[in-house]
Amino acid sequence: MKKNQGERTLLASVVLSSPGPIVVGAGLFIGRSFTQLADFIRRSAELAAIIVSWIVYRILHKSGEPDPARKEKLERSANLCVGAAMCLSGVAMLFVALFSSNAEKGNVIPGLVIAILGVATNTWFWLRYRRLNLQKPDAILAVQSKLYFAKSLVDSCVTLALSFLVAAPASPAARYVDLAGSSIVALYLFINGMITIRGRNQGLS
């Protein structure tokens, strides 16, 4: 039963995370916020991480108790691929944030709406994965719990940054708030990428 709950939760994560990059990416055509671009890259990297975790979870649990050596190899390979992608995204995002032009930002409302919905959804998934992992410890569910805890924190940061841009778009401080928001997202990607590569499944989860 626990296996089915874990697989269903991972599948729900994939389904609910899929529209995020599409909507935020579309929002970039009408809003040129660094934070929105950072959010698009972040959501794309996270979606890839969740898909990989779902696939590995299915492979490891499709025929009862998995072989320990095979289980460790698959989890290590998944962690390496996902962590490397997140680190590269973080470095690329920081470069974009620092060297993009200081142009008018346009409409950031779509990104703000997605970020607000993300806070609620990701908090629910964090609590869900945390409960499943407490019932029966599982490395993949533990990583997802940590990932969704971080996702909820980052969505909160994106929400604050974009809310400031909506409330005071002409303020001289808007540029720095936007830059700070994208830099925090980039730092989040890099740090969590390194944690994933090193296979640290414990922590803030």
C-alpha cells in the first residue's frame, strides 16, 4: 500500500508540475523579469528531477524488494544527473541575472499567480512526502520531501519579489528586488544540486 501511495504521489507531482514551466515560459513573452526567467529555469529543472525520481521509484519497486546493489546504483545515477542539471541551471541563471539589461519589466502577473499557487501546492506535497517517509523510510521519498520543502520556500521568495514589482514597478528599488529574487533562486538551484549530487537525503524535510 505504501509503495502505491508513493508512486501515486510521485505521479501526481509530475502531472501538477508539468504546466508550471509552460505557463511561466509563456509569461516571459509579456514580462521580462529576471525573477520570472529564473523561475522558468528552476521549474524546468525541478520537473526533470521529479520525472527521474518517478521512473527510478517505479523501477525499484515494480518487483518487490529491490537488489541493494542495483538500488544504490540507480539512486546514485539519478542523483548525479539531477544534481548536475540543477547546478548548471543555477550558474546560468546567476549569469543572466547579473548581465541582463535593465529594461522595462512588462507584465509579471502570470508569474506571480503561478508562484502563489506553487506555495500552496508545494507545501502540501512536502507534508505528504514527509508523512510517507516517516511511515516507512525511503531514499527517493526523502529527497522529494526535501525538494518540496525547498520549492515552497523559493516560491515564497518569488512571490515576494514579483509582488514588489507589481506594487511599485517604477520604484528604483524594483531592479534590485528583482535581481535579489533571481539570485536567491540561482543559489537555491546550485546548493540543492550539490546536495543531490552528494546524495544527502537528510536535512530540512
